[in-house]
Amino acid sequence: MDQSTSLHVKCEVIDTGEGIQDQHIDNIFDPFFSTKGDKGTGLGLSQVYAFIQRSLGGVDVKSSQSGTTFAIYFPALESKSKLMSQAKLNFEHVHQTPCRILVVDDEASLADVIAKLLCQAGHTVDTKTCGMDALEVLKEHSYDLIISDVLMPDVNGFSLVKQAQGLHPEIKVQMISGYVDIEKVSDFDSALYANIIRKPFRPQELLNRVATLCSK
């Protein structure tokens, strides 16, 4: 990767394993590529690569029989204090119409972070870590908005939303995901896919989208 035109921060991740075989090195960032068989999803490195790209960074990989080195480059920030101040200003100027939100994500830690962010903005939030539990709570309670991951172990996000809208036709929807193979997802919805928020996302992006949806 050519770093001559701009200033970057370099982060190296190094292991001392057996290295990556030559025939696999060009595929390690491909979604669903895994050498672990049924024990691997093949999504870990693809999501990392997507995050690096959205951060305008880059990654170099060097591997040998004595281990592998991932060199990750991120653009350096000129003024952290200025950016933080601007972020606070933007947060304060996003008008949030309080609404009741259900967050569904099999990553419990991410669901909790999203819930805390939305609660700080004045919303009432419940979280579930699987689609089946979400459907059960939707049978008993109504929500203004559902924020759902796509790839989950029991019910994928599109199928969950389809059933949720059957119970509550007026419910608003926001999908979030790191990667979606549209050919392998049941009940795929092109309109929801077009407005998906890609992981990892900035808090401001989610707040803006929620403000728009809850004001309709």
C-alpha cells in the first residue's frame, strides 16, 4: 500500500502460528471464506476489511511459516478536539422525536451500546439477541421502530421484519449489518437493503436515521 501521499497511523497485529498458505492468502478477506469448515463463518476478516475501507485506510498482509503480520493503516486526524466538538454540536442539533424502539442483534454488547445511545437521545429501548425472542415480545408489545441485524442464527433480519410487519403494519424498520449475501437471505427486501446501515457505523449516522424515521 502506498502511504506517500498522506499521513497515516500504522497498527500491526502479529501472530506466531503456522502462517497462511499461499493458495489462501488472496481470499482471506472474501465473505464466507473459511478454512475451518463448519466451525468458521468466514465473516470475521471480511468485516474487518470493510471497516478499514470505510475508514479510508488500508491493510497489508505478510505471512510465512513462522507467523502472519497484518499492518493496518488509518488516516491521521489533524485535530481531535475540533472533531469531538463538532460531533457534540451535531448531536445537540439532531431533533429526536421520542419513540419506542426494539433493537435486535445477536451481538449482545453491540445491542447494549445502541440501546444506551438511543436512550441518551430520549427514546425508550428494549433489546433482544435473537429473532425468535423478538417475535415473542412483538406479540405482546408494540413499537414505533425496530432496528435489526440481518445475519442472526435463528431468524434473519428480513424474515423477522416481515413477521413483525404482519403483527404491526405501521412499524418503522432500520436494518444494520456488516455483510449481506442477498442470494442466501430469505425474505430479502430490496427497499430495506437500499437503506441498510453498514457495521461498524458512527453513532451520528444511526441517530440521524432514527430521527428521520421517528418523525414520519
